Amino acid sequence: MKPSGWFSSLFKRQPPRRLQHTVFGKLVFSRHDGWINKDFELWGFKGIELLLQAGKDGPSAEQERAFRLFEGQRQRLLPRCLAEVDKVRAELGVSPSSFVITGITIPELSASPHGRLWTLWFDLAGDDHFMYGVQTDDEWLTLTGFADD
């Protein structure tokens, strides 16, 4: 190895951590975002981007438990979430169409100010301007719809 070779090897970029999780599938770690699965499936929607806000050791048992509880409430939650984003769509004066889930953010579930804030993202067919979402920080009791451009 050249004398400068050992020095450059210290700063060589390492490949991202990867993890095969039994619930969340193939995850890739990002220092800034947490664990990501860009091809997740939720409630029959495929190709969803899953973001798990967790450290390099991976998702916690509490995140897995909370997700399983959330996932099992499809019949009750999906209509409520769709109603929230449809209300925002109407307020913006955007023509009605169908929503599809495109992403979900699962928080770290800590006591920090944003440590319990879940986000479920939607796209509206035919609307290339806005992304829509629903957020909750009280285990899906209260929902807040929004649009982001």
C-alpha cells in the first residue's frame, strides 16, 4: 500500500448498513433519516416508502409493536385518513380523484417533542403539485390532514 493509501482508506465511504427485518423488510440505514425501505407494502398499497426513525441498531421492539397495532386497524383508520386528506384537497380547490398511500414515517416513540409524530403520506391521482399527508402524535386518536407543495 502506498504511504498515502492508508490515509485515504480512513476516509473511504463505507456502504450503508442493511438489515432484513421480519416486519419491516429490507432496510437501509441513513444517518440523517434512520432506516428506509423504499418498497414497503401497507394495506394493499405497494411501493410505499417506509421511514423508521431509529438509531443504527435498527427498529425498537416498541416501534414494531406500535406498527402491528396500527396495521391491524386498517378498517377503522384508512377511511378516517382518506377523509382528512380529502378535506384538505377540497379546501385547496383541487378536483376530486383517488388517493394512494405513498409513504409512512414511524417515529422513534420517545419523549422528545417529535418522538411520537407519525406521518402517513398520500398522492392524489392527477395532482402533480401537492403531496398530502395525515399526522398524529396520540396513537391515531386525533388526525391532522395537510398538503405540502
